[in-house]
Amino acid sequence: MIIKLRENISPEKMNQVLKNYSIRSCFITEQSNTGWLCDINTGLCCQHLKPKTRLLTIDELKKIFPIWTEIGLFEADLYFDRTPETEMQEIARFIVENADSIEYISQSDLLIERGNIPKEYHIKLRSLQKPEKEPEKLP
């Protein structure tokens, strides 16, 4: 599932709010991207991404991993018990209580189904759902 914050909302501040809900995942920030880039360039992780003769740049990192570096994006895996039901319920509560800060979400139906989400949240969650693009028909 994805939660995308509105452009004018600080992901750093919303990460503090997430802690109040006991949610483990967080929104991507410029600081988290810079930290990841530093880890790559110093060899602490993903050494294969660093060019042999120079350091990787933040623009290159964003081009390689656009969805993992998009500022204000939150991601949670709702499959195979990777996110406990209690945490899914807190994610749903966070979304409903902070809807004015959210541009869109994805997989609202999956969250409702797997998280045993209260019925009073369903309409708000579905209203924030990003419409799916129709796949392009190939000849």
C-alpha cells in the first residue's frame, strides 16, 4: 500500500505523527535519501550501485529508484502477514484522521479486507484511493 502526502505537507512532521500511531513504516524524506546515498557511496550497503570511478549522485539514485526516493511517499506491504492486522488498523486510523494531508492512497480495498478495518472508515479510505490507469492495449 502507498500513502502519498500533499506537496505542502512536511514528511518529517508526519513521521512524528506516525510514531504516535505505533506505525513502523515512515514517509520518505530528503534526509532518508541522503542517508541511503551515503551508505551506497561508503560501501555500507548496495555497493554494486556505486560507479567504480566516482560517487553516485542523488539525481542518479532518484532516477534508478524513483518510487523508493519520492519525497512524501509511505509504503507498507499488506501481504503474507508482513504488516500485522493491528498495525493495518492503525494505518487506516492514521489515514482517516489525517485525510486532509494526504493526496492519495493505493490498495484501500486490500487494507480494508486484510486489516479488518471498521466500517466507518471504508468511505474515507475509498475516497482517497488513486484511480487505476487502464493498461495500454498492444496491437
